[in-house]
Amino acid sequence: MPDTARIHIHAFRVSKTANSAHLENLIDRIGRHRLEDRVRTIVTSSVRIERVTTRHNDAPRETYKLMDFVRFRDTHGPGKASRDHAVSDFDLGPDEYFGEETAALYVPESRWLLVQYNHFGVRPNAMASYFSYFDQQQTNSYELSIKLDPDAERRFMETNDVRRVELDLDLTQMRAADRDRGLGLGTVAQYGANLNGAKLKLTLSVGMDRKRRLGGQVKDAVTDMIQNSEMVTGAQIAGRETPEGQVEVIDLLEEKLTAEASITIGPGRRLDQEERFRALIWARNHWRDILR
């Protein structure tokens, strides 16, 4: 079995409402709570920050708030197996669960949050919800904006004449909050969910008319859906800088800023926490000229 694995890292800009606590202060408060008091329910999953540690960078001078999130898999999970023995259970107690770990690094000076990608772990939107709901005595609200690859970001910013938007939606991830935000797509999505459908593809286009373009704040609307709902599994926007220009397609999920790092697999086959922290710090330094 290999002793290393590759992980992907993405970047998000953190924003907050005026009355919300500074995120670095909230993270420090979370780290002072007992482990059992850090658990919060996000949608239907129990989530907590396992560890908080602070590191400092001297040149340039920055603070790194390193965190390791865990999502409890309290439904079902894998067994253990070998070539010579059939699959068998892990020896879990009645109050023990499989834990999906996801590391993150926050830079207070520039408000960038770097996140290890773990499909089964705590997603960035869930992290924002965890921060927002953690302190029941204070009204906090945080949002994360994904950072695109510089070339994709340039093309997106220059697209003034939007002709087509395509969204892939996972109906199994639809929440009450999505419906409240108008993300339920009304009767169509409800029909799909009622018929046990799992995927929905939405295409909004001007058709063949070269003089038409999608109106309103279409780019803002698409960006808002991506940032605030786990439903969106694919998002493309097709447009051009001027009505006479060439139409380009920008994939707002596939073209996000991504770094790949190799880390050591621990003795229990878990991805070592310190190795994941090291990878996040490496990504921060690697993106020094991009994440300002």
C-alpha cells in the first residue's frame, strides 16, 4: 500500500456582516471550549473543530489559524478487509462514529480561508454555517466566496454579454433554506424530488438570437447560488466581452483555484493532521502573488 496520498486545496475569501465577530477571535474561542461542547448540527450532520492552533509567518508577517474539522458519519460506514479475510466490522462503541476530517487555514490579515477538499468531510459552506451558528449568544454571519483560477477569473470579469447559463443541481442536497432562498426552482424541482429524482440540469439561454443577452444581475445570481448551496454540482456561464466578440464558456467549479499536495498516510491509514496543516501552509506560500 502506498505511504503517501495527494490532496487538493481550494481558496475562499471570507466576508462577514458588520456586527459579526472577527473570525480569528471566534476561532480562538472555539478552541478554548471543551471538545464535547464544540459540536454543532449543520443541516443533518454533527460537526466540530477538533483542533485549533496558531502559527506565525515572518516574511511577510502573517498569522495562520489552523483548524481540523470533523464530520461524524453516524449512519453507516465501511468495514475492514484484507486479501485473506472477509470484510468485518470495526470495533466501535455505541457512542463512537466514523470521523471525516477536513483541515483549513485562515489568514486574518487578508481574510483568505484555504480548505482541504474532502468529498465526505465538512464542505466550505458547512464551515461558514458552523462559524455563523456556533455562538448562540451573538448574531454572526459569515460567507465564503470561491477563488477562481486567475485566467478564469479574468474571463468571468470581462464577460459582459452573457448568453447562456447551465447549472447542475443535486436534489438530494436541497434544504429548507434553499427553498427559502428561492433555490428550490419551484414546481419543477419539487416534481423531481417527489419522483425520486436526484439530478436536475437547468439551462437558461437566449437561443440563436445574436442580439439578445441575459439581463439582470445574472452573474451575481449564479455566483450566489454556488456560494450558498451544496445543491450546485456544476456551473457554466457562456458569454462574451462585447456583442461582436467570441463566445467563451467558463466553468465556475472546474476552473477554481486548486493546489495539489502530497502528504503522508498515518499508521492508522488516516491522513496525518500535521501533514495536512503543512500542505495548507505550502499552498498559502505557493499562492502568495494571487491571494493578496
